[in-house]
Amino acid sequence: MAPHRLDRVVARRVAVRAQLLDAHRPTDLRSVVDRLTFLQIDPTAAVAPNADLVAWTRLGAGYRPDDLVRALERERSLFEHRAMIRPMADLGLHRPEMSAWPTDARRRDWLAANAGFHRYVLDALRDAGPRLSRDIEDRSVVPWPSTGWTNNRNVTQMLEFLAARGEIAVAGRAGRQRVWDLAERVYPATAAVPADEARRLRAERLLRSLGVARPTVVGDAGEPAEIEGTTGCWRVDPAALDGTPFAGRTALLSPFDRLVHDRVRARELFDFDYRLEMYVPKARRRWGYFALPVLHHDRLVGKVDATVDRRASVLGVDAIHPDVPLTPELTDAVHGELAALASWSGLRDIRLPAGSA
């Protein structure tokens, strides 16, 4: 079929609406995760844990982190797998990938060499119930070799590998520590969707969550598109081209938010230059340790260098880096979102940079 021809304003609005960042906010966490297909888990919490920050950006003040804990640990409507939180209804779409894991010889050989260790972990969980990693004895025959932090972290690696294979699962958390159990006690009985169909459905769901994406990301999902000012082919979710009028809002985004996660796409659609600088030496940072991208309607308009000081109960804003002129309307909107973030975080005060009040 002939490709859709989209100007960049339309493409941006499709992307913003697909990510639930327009003015029509969703009302519950399950619908958010279902639409986004996943929430990424990251231990960095300079402002808030990523999964909570992404959920708050969509749901607003009504969202509480306990909502996520309840969905994961009591309702089991969501599940945690390989640093992603996904809808339990999608489990069958991920079963083929779990069954085929690992696909590389290095991990397969390590598991084979430690078959007895593998059996011991399963038996220990079956007999003793949910366990922290520190409660499981290292019975590896061959240690896990690495030049990084996982070197000789044999219990952790075995648990990660068995979770990737769908044999065990995260049953909950004790603080930041994962509690492990047999998958059959965490996941409902779910048939695996045939692999080819699962890949197709996952690609379609991913495109629906992005609105527009490159074929390298979503394959043949959706329909072909060309976007003004860009080269090459795109794929667009045809349901997003229904002519619904766009209404935008202002939002502070996590650096891991999927609207900006693909930095090339962010430049092509939004003219937005960004990178996460937490691993950049302080003297070389342009925007800050954990700078929050700022969405205003259908444009990414800047970054806010903010961190939470829990002891002082303050949201500290070291800088606001505009990519466009800061009009009074835009300034008020950004300050309003900072106030909303501080309130949701239970903080008493906001420290703004000099001259920005």
C-alpha cells in the first residue's frame, strides 16, 4: 500500500497520544501498563523510581507506589520479568521467548556445567518457599566469569537465568531485594502463544504504544509512513490516524520514558537533543545528573535538573534548561508540574534556581 504522508506535527501528536501523555489522562494503573506494554525498572531514584515516575506522569496525583506493589504482589495483574513490569495478560506472548532462552552458547554452556546447581535452586524454592538470593547457597561447579560486577556472582546469575527461562519468578520485594519463587506459584497457568504469532502481536502492541516507529523496532506492524523532514520508512498505527482533535498538556518525563528513550527518534520527530548524564563526569554534564525532559503539548521544550532531598523534604531544582524561549505561560506550566511532583512525593518545599521564581 502507498505510505501515509505525515507532517511532523501530526507525527509528534500521534506519538504523544500513543504514550498517554496528551490531556486525556488514563484513570488506572493496569490500563497504563497495558497500553505502554511495560514499565522499565531501574534502581536510580534521584527523583523517584522509574516505574513510579512513569506511572505518575500518566496518572497524576491519584497514583501511589502501593498501587504497583498491590498489582504485582497481591492481584498478580502485573508481573516482573527481566527488569520490566508487564501485564499478566501478556504472559503467553512472552512464553516462547522464555522457552528459547538462552540463545547464546556462553550462557547455555554455563547452565549445562551447573546442572546440579540449577536443580538445587528449584528444589530449595519448592521446599522452603519464597527466598531472597542471600538465602540460597552457592553450589556452582563453574563460577560465572565476567570482567564486570557479575563476576563470580553465581547465585544471582543462576536466579536471573532461571527467571529469564520462566522457571522461577519474582514473587515480591523486601525493600529493594527481590523475593524469588517457583514460577508456577507466581504465574497463572498460561499457554504459550505460537512463537511467530507472539512476535507479530508483540510488535503490534509495541507500535500501538509508540504511535510511529521505525521498522527496525516494530517490523511490519501497522502501515508504512513517510514523515516530513525525515528520511527512510516509518510504520504508523493506523488507528492513531482517526482524526481525533489533539489536546496537550505539560509533563515532566523520566529519562527512561519511552517518548524519549530512542534518542534518534526524539531528534527526528521533536528536534530534541538529550542524553542521560548520570554516568558523565560532573564537569562535563550539560543538563544534570538525572535531568527530566519537559513535554509541553506536542513539543519537547527543555530539561529540568532536579533531585529529591528526602532528609530536608525538598525537591531541589538546580537548573531549568530551555530548548525554546520560556514564555510566561510555559514557565507557569513547568512550575506547576514541579509543584505537583513535590506534592506527590510528599515533600514540603521546592528549591528553584535563582531568578526563576
